[in-house]
Amino acid sequence: MTAADTTTRELEHARLAAVVESSHDAIVSKTLEGHIQTWNAAAARLFGYSAQEVVGKPITILIPQELQAEEAQILARLRRGERVDHFETIRITKAGHRVPVSLTISPVRNAEGKIIGASKIARDISDRHRAERVLRQTQAQLAAHADGLEKLNECTARLWSCHTLQAGLEEVLNAVVGLMGAQKGNIQLLDETATVLRIAAHRGFDVDFLEFFGEVTTAEESVCARALTAGQRIIVEDIEADEAYRELREIARAAGYRGVVSTPLMGPDGTPFGMLSTHFAAVHQPSAQQLRLLDLFVRHACDFIRRCKMEQALRLREESLRDGDRRKDEFLALLAHELRNPLAPVRYALATIRKPGLSPEQRTRANEIIERQVVHMSHLLDDLLDVSRITRGAVELKKTRTELALVIQAAVDAARPQIDARQHSLLLDLPEQPVHLEADPVRLTQVFSNLLINAAKYTNAKGQIHVRVVEEGKDVVVSIKDNGIGIAADLMPRLFTLFTQARPARERSEGGLGVGLALVRGLVTLHGGQVHARSAGLNQGSEFIVQLPMSATAHEDSDGGLTASSENVHRGLRVMVVDDNRDVAESCKTLLEFSGHRVSTAYTAREALELAESTHPDVMLLDIGLPDISGYELARRIRATTWGGNADLIAVTGWGQESDREQAFRAGFDHHQTNPISTDALETLLQSLHLHPA
């Protein structure tokens, strides 16, 4: 070998040494006996040993005890001239850390080709192992998530196949207990007041737990109440370590749970429906995946609950509409019956009057029958109109300082015919001191007369009616109690609803229209009071209780309110009756003439104008539905004359809505009367006009 060859070889060795030393992989050479010969810088970084520490040492110092056999296997392969490629194993650093490495080991030959050792490259594959581990974990999580979503999909499908709320709640609970890996659970729903949680479905609990948590108010310190109030889930991993759970630990221990997860059930708009709670036998921290699945399923559960509640509300609405329609039909049939009934005695009385040889007593009795039945029909129509006005908020009370005893007495007088007809005994129990109210005396009389008439109607002959008045704080309470047919329990919730009647009452000849109690409730409410009923059941009698606020000076004397009136004798007025119904006009004329008035009649608006130009009547009773022009237009034309400004115009019509009254006043009428007008009401009105002329 020449000097040049030697130099070249030395250069090659130098380059190779530089490459080895600068490599990022650990490069180690060893003898066939496994002793380390060379050790580069990367090997020092990877294993923590310097070259001085390991050269000459056996390579087995890097091999874990359980993998020592690997070295013998590797050396055997090297002696056979085999190369070991990418052998992945574990090696130990100087600090004792286990490092995953990939080994590539090649045999080293001398100039004659004889194997004299081995060269080993060790690459740290920790990052790859970590990435693979993360990948495996991610794949496992994805698989678990996919499995969870599949289960969630199955649970959701089963949920939406449920036909009732209760079945859906049971399905929700079973699904969530499974998804969360819980042992117990329950669902609580809020009541109508949104203040009480009631258990609607449960799994795994005994009677003691259900009795203790059967009803929980939202103001309590239980987990479910706190979670609902906060509007977010509460997780108690260990009830023994949770200070807020101290008071409930005994019941929890007895029920056999250690951990609790309580999740609010809320609609998309934030409306709370209730609580879903799962319970665990051991200390438990739910995984993030479990909580995600729980949240997804809870959304479906809330949508299902909301749908069920909407369907229930719709069913109730439909039932209410059907019930209203049924009661409307019953009412129309009843109205026809109630209006036909008075016509029979009226017809008989009229036929009797036409008979020759009628005695004065017979004529008087026939007239009384006609008047009584007309008054009855008028009351029926007045009640209907009053209820309509109250429903539309069109009733205005004329409040004044009113003595309650006078109102009660007026109501008794109004109900006296029905009470006496059945020979009832009436007991009045009134306070010794007068009690005053700020009230409309006429409307209040209407309230108590309705209740007294009902008591008389629905109590068998020779019954007992007791009216009692007592003061309670700032209120006065009026009780009207009878020993009549009583009220069935199923009727109580709708007793004060329009057109409601008990079936036994409809079977009585004087059953009425079923509007009286609705009218009573409306008028009492307008007075700032309350009314309710009590009854032990059918044939057990009934009691109606009206509670009204007293005036601030309830016991001071007052001349206001309802007082007895003295008759005022007056001279007649010039009255014109304008109606296209000649019978109405002539009968009204006759009646008013008997009262001392000077009466003229006209059957059309034009005739009325011509006649009034010469007579200048003090009062004109105008029908609205005249054949040529309306009563409204006639009133406007009268007001346009020189004499019409001083006349009192009274609209007489069958149209009694508030809008009809307003239209009449806009046209120039002073008063609005709805047919049929009672003779007393007409006389009273004319008397007031005579005493207080326009």
C-alpha cells in the first residue's frame, strides 16, 4: 500500500467518524461478545452515558432485565452474517428511564471478510410511540363516541315512538341510566306553579326515598332544586365529601348511592320542565363523552316533553271547545224552553180576558199572570245582556257609599216570591252595627238576589235558607246557605262558568239559563271581591260565600247608597210614542195615559216629525228600527229643530249591546232602554224627567 493509499484511507476514516459523530441517531459498535467499542454523541444524549463510562462495558447494561435474551439472539444472527433491520424494542437510560428504540444492526467484517463485530444504529421512537398512542386513544374515543351516538340514536328513536308523556319519561330514564353507567335515577317535573318538583319516573329507589323526595320545592337546598334554580348541571362526585350534601347523607346512604349528577330539563326558550338525576353506587366522575351524550339526549327529551305538553294543551283546548259547543247547544235549547214557558200562561191569560162574562177578579188574575211572565222573560234577557257586558268589560259600576243591610233587604224583597212560593223559612243574621261598602247598590242587590233565588229554586219545599253577614278584617263576608239539592263534586270546578247547570237542576221546571252564577262572579269581581261555593255533595245543601272589601269608614252613618225612596206625585208629561208596531205603540199609550200623561203616537219617522212640530212633546220614546229612516237619524233631525233641543229622547230597542248604547247617545238620545221595558222602570224614568226637566 502506497503512502497515497494510506492517506486516502485515513481521510475516508475521518469522514466516516465525522458522519457518525454528527448523526442524530445513536451509533454504537460492539464486539461479537457484546462489549461496546465506540459510542457517538447521539448515543450519549439518548442513553445518558458518556463514551468513557460505557466503552468496554457489555451492551446489556442498556437492556431491561426481562429483555436480556434479545442480545444473545441478535449476536447469533450477526455471527451468521445476517443484518437486523428496524428491530423495535425497549432500552434503559442511565437514569433508569425506558426508551422505545428502533435498532438496525449490521455485521462488521475485516479485510479478509471475517465478521469481527457489529455496528448498531438506535433511533429514538418515543415521539412516534406517543403519536401512535394518541392515535389509538383517539380511535378508541371515536369508536366509543360512534357507539354512543348509535346508542343515542336508538334511544331517541324509542323515545319518539312513545305515545304518552309517562311512557316517554320512563324511556328517557332507562336510556340515561344506561348511557351514564348509573345504578339509579329519577325524573322530576315542575308543577303548574313552577315552584314544586314532583317525581314522575324513577328507577332503583325504595318507598322511603320516594316519600322523602316525592315533592321538593325549588327553594330547598337539595341538589335537584339548586341545579334547577341555577339553570345548570350539578355533579356531586362523592356525597360524603360534599359539604352541601351534609343534611341529606343519611337518606343517600339508606338509598345506596354515593355520587349524583342532576341535569335541568329546559326548553329552547329557557322554560324549565323539571330535573333529570342519575345516582351512582360508588364515587363517580362522569367522562366528558358521557356528559356530551347526556346533553344531546336531554335536548331530545326536552323536545319530547314540550311536544307532549303542547299536545296536552291542545287536547284540553279541543275538549274545552267541544264542551263549550255542547253547552252552547244545551243553552240554545234551554233558552228556547225558558222563553216558550212564559208564553203558555200569557196565551191562556189573553184568551181568558177575551171571554165574555169575565169577573173583575178573573181579569185581575189574568193581568197579574201576564205581568209576572213578562217580568220573568225580561229578567232572563237582562241577565244575558249583563253577562255579555261583563265578559266584554263594558260594565261600569256606579259606586256610592252603600249600607249592606239595605242591599240584603232589597235582595230578599226581590227573591221573596220564590221563597214564599216554596214555603221556605228565611233566617237573616246581620251585624248590629251598619256595615258600609263602596259599591253599586243595584248591581250588589242583583248578586244577592240571584243567590237567594237559586237557594229557593234548588231547595225542596219548606226548606231553610240562612243569610249570615260577618266581618273578617277589612272585608265583610256574606254567606247564603241552604239545605237543598247540593252540588256534585265534578260540577264545582265549572260552577261559575257561563251556561253551566247541574243535571238535576235542568230537570226542574225552573232550571233557568245557567247564567246567574257567571253573572254573580263577574259583578263580585268588579267590586274587588271573591265568591266561592261549598257543598258536601248531592242532597247535602250548599253554601255560597261572597267576600267584599268594606269602605274605609265602614261603620259611619251615611245618607248615601241604597235608601228607601218616597213616591213623587206628578202631573202628566207630553209624551210621544214612535213605533212601527201598532200594538206596542197603542198599549204603551194606554198605559202612560193611565199614569196621567198626555200621549200621542206615530208609526213612522216622518209622521213623528210632522206631529211633533205642532205638539212639542216633553218626552219622545223612539223605536230604532223604523220603516222609513232609523231611530238614530230621527233623533238627529229632532235635535236639529228649534223645539227638539229641550225634548228628552228615549231610545227603545231590542238591541242592548254597549256599542248600541254608545251609538244612541252619539245620535242625540238622552236614555237607552232595552225591550221589554218594565212598567215600573218606565214610570220611574218619566217621573225623574218630570222632576228634573231638561
